[in-house]
Amino acid sequence: MSNTTLAPSRFAVWLNAARPRTLPLALACIITGTGLAAADGAFNWLVALLCVLTAVLLQILSNLANDYGDSLHGADHGARQGPKRAVQAGLVTPAAMRQAIAVTALLTVVSGLLLLWFAFGRAAFSSLLLFIVLGGAAIGAAITYTAGKLPYGYAGLGDLSVLLFFGWLGVLGSYYVQAARFAPALVLPATACGLLAVAVLNVNNVRDLESDRLAGKRSIPVRLGLRRARAYHWLLLGLAVVCATVYVLLTFTSLWQLLYLLAVPLLVRNGLAVARTEALHTLNPWLRQMSLAALAFATLFALGQALPTIFV
């Protein structure tokens, strides 16, 4: 029997580079914002779908740029504990990855412009211009996280960026393009969603703590050390639940709004795994679990806010 290992297909290589397991994070913030819009009677299915498409493309763009940037700057060296990246493994050339990044960025721009057109039309020029600027910032942030001359992910600013784009901008933006209004209390669920996305990044960075330290990547776990990084993880999970709960208490009309509490045991399981796992390279399944737990929390929260308007 031959022991020859078949090379992965071209499709499999690019699918792996796109890292579909990270896509729940892109969906979570859109689902949260859409649920809040539906609760205010402002759900727009076409705009919501375009929000999902744009967010997914932004996430894929970030993943491709991360693959390229980490290989370029040395974080994807032999000691790295996570899955091998396409450029690092020699499955995709740097030039091909740059082309893929450019194409994905173009598709993101097209999707974003369609979103703004169907959300605001030609009349709302000021809103249109603001979201074009924010969209450009999101694309730039996705590319420069680990790519470019001054990748901010290597300075430990990735957590702040994730909170901003997967929390505040993702949730509030997807709400605003449907409802065309804003309420200060919405910052609370947006923050909850963003903190859970940061928790996903933190599991990734705890897993890669030693290899990132060797590569000079100053992530939050590298800066804090393992013990404090574990405490930081619990803080992220706890504050997310607190923010969601405060919002529900401020806007309470129905027990349906407490539906998100069903996802809290998933967060506790993840916190315990990160706190107790000594062989950090075995955290990969808990990275996936945290991503799905964040999606479950967001989906249940969104349903909980929207259902009272249906069962009135």
C-alpha cells in the first residue's frame, strides 16, 4: 500500500486560506444589529443580506492578509502552534496571495457600495459618505492587521480593532443601515458582541503565545503573560454578558429578551478550557467552540429582541 500523501486541491488550499471557521464572527455582529433593527420594526431583508455579504468578504480579506502578513513578518515560523498558512507552507506564492487580496478587496467595495445604495439611495448623501469612509477604514484595517510596514496586530492593537469592527461598527452599522437612527443604549449589545469577538482572538493568541513571543508579535497574552491572559479571557466573557444584561434591563418588555442566557454555559465551558489547558497547542478546538459560542449568543440575543414584536 502506498503511503504517498496527496497534495491538497487548489480549491481546498484557497478555502483553507479563507479560514471559513472564522466567519461566524462576521455573522454575529450583523445578526445582532439586524435583530435590534427588527425589534424596532425596521428589518430589511435585502439590506441585511448585503450586510452579511460585505462582512463575510471583509473577514475573508482579513484572513488572506493575515496569511500573507504573518508569513512576511515571521509569525508563521516552524514553532507556530496553529494550523499552517498557505504562503508559509508554499502552497500559494506571495504574488498570488497579493492578487487574491486585491480581488477580495474589490469585491468588498462592490458589495459595500450596493449595500449603501439599497440602504440610503442617492438622497441620503451625508450618510452615504460617512459609510464610504467607514468602509474604507474597515478594508484598510483588514489588510494592515499583519501586512504592511507597520502591522498594528504586532503591536497588540488587534483586540481594540476587533472590538471596534466586530462590535461597535458591525452592530451599530448594520442597525443603522436598516433603521436609519441611533440610540445610545445600543452601544451595550454592540460592546457585548465585540467583546466575544475579542475573546475568540484571545483564544487564538493564548494558543500562539510562545510562537508570537519568538516572532516579536506583542499580542495581549504576550504582554500580560499566560496567567493574566487567562484572567483577561474571563473578563471579556463576563463583561459581554453584563453589557447584554444591562441593555435588556433598560429595554425590558418580555421574557423572550433573556433568551441569550441559554448561551452562557457555552461561554463558561470556554473560559474553563482556556484556564485549565496546559498544552496550549491543544486549544484549537476551543478556538472553534468560542467562535460558535459567540454566534449562538448573538443569534439568541437577536431573536430575543425581535420575538416580542412578533408575539404582541
